[in-house]
Amino acid sequence: MICEVCPRHCRLQEGQLGACRARRAESGKVVCANYGKITSLALDPIEKKPLAFFRPGRPVLSIGSFGCNLRCPFCQNHGISQVGAEESEWTETTPAALADLAEKLAKERGNVGLAYTYNEPLVGWEFVRDCAKEIRARGLANVLVSNGVAAQAVVAELAPLLDAANIDLKGPDQAFYDWVGGDFGAACATIRALHEAGVHVEATTLVVPGRNDRDEDVDAVAGFLASVSPDIPLHVTRFFPRWRFLDADPTPVATVRRLADVARRRLRRVLVGNC
């Protein structure tokens, strides 16, 4: 069986998990193995996603599961994103139960809706879809926080249900994405498709010393975003050592600010993070 959810196209035998650890070959088809399995739940400021220009100052109920189709050596959530069901602690829930909680928090705390985040939500896109339908029926917003490395058929099915998204555009080219185990073209295609579908899109680039911290790296990122729309906000954020990339120093603040200025040559809204 071949999983068609992302460009990896994992070839699976019966019972085998894909590289993301969130999809399994079962009864002749590839199914979502993390459906309804929640490892993380919190009411976060929407700016933490990060979204700077979508319902600012409001909280959003945020959920995560386990699994990811990338292998970023610096992953900050590796305890849930780089493991499967056996290695993580999770609680099972339903889309209706999460929508009920989101609605309750909307009345009590001003919650704007539900954010799919923490791990990579698109490896379990069916649960995102079902939750998003329940959230939309209650008049609340759906927010996607993703690496964007997914099949365009998945993106096309979810786009009409989404209100906002932050997509990690991790580097300027396929060479960088080879390092993190992803597909640069797929991430770019997702940003373009969501924007064209009318979703509010912001992007994030984590500046990793020695990997994507040259002026030309960020200029290439900003150039692609500008080709979609110069109004797409870009968050240029500071790296701190994590997981398997502990031998690097944090990105100098001056570097982050310099690269933000580089991005501003092409984009109207550029912000710095973790500084």
C-alpha cells in the first residue's frame, strides 16, 4: 500500500506504520493511526502560533497529537512529533467533544476557535477535517499550524474549512529541505493554495546558524512569499539548540534583525521572534 498524504509516498505492508508514525496500513488501505489521540491541549494566545494579524489579542484552543513527516534535527516538540502511539501519552477524544470545549471557552474566555498544532497536523488530516466541520458549525475559527509538506489533494480538501494558517517555510531551497527530510516545492505549493483559497496565511522561518542564515537565504524565502503576495506576514525567528542539534549556538539577535530587514525589501509585514 502507498500512502499518498505527503510526498514521501511510504510503501507499507499490512500493519506497518509510515515514516510519520501516524499512518498505518490496515485492511488493504492506509488509515490515520492518530485519529482522536490528543497529546497536548492548551488555551494559547493566538500570537504564539504565531499569528500576528488574525484575531490579535485573543486566545485559541490548541491541540496536538503525535507524529510528523519531517525530521528537523532542531525539533522543539520532538517528544510528541518524533514518536508514535507507543512512545507518547495520549487521551482519546472526538471532534464533537473538542468543539463543545471550544464553544464553552469562547463564551467564558473569548476563545476564537481551534488550532491544530504542536505536532504535524496534516499527517492526521482526517481528524483535522472532522474537527474543522464541527468548529465551523459553531461559528468558530479553524487555525492550521503546519510544515505544509502535504499532497495538494489534502490541502484542497481542508482549505475551505480553514480560516487562518501559519506555515513553516523552513529554508530557501530543496537542499535545506533535504536536511530536514521534506519537500520544498510541496511547502511552497501549500502556501500558494491556501492563500488562493482565501485563507489568512502567515509564514515562519527559523534562522539556523550555518544553515539558512545568509542574506540570500532569507531573500529567497521572502521572494517566494512576495510572488504569492507581498502582504503575507513573515516571522523571522531565533534558533535555540534542541533535540539532535545541540552543538550549535543560538542565533545572534543581530542576525535575526538583519535578516528581517532583508525580508522587508520584498514583504510589507516582517516580524522577529524569540528575541
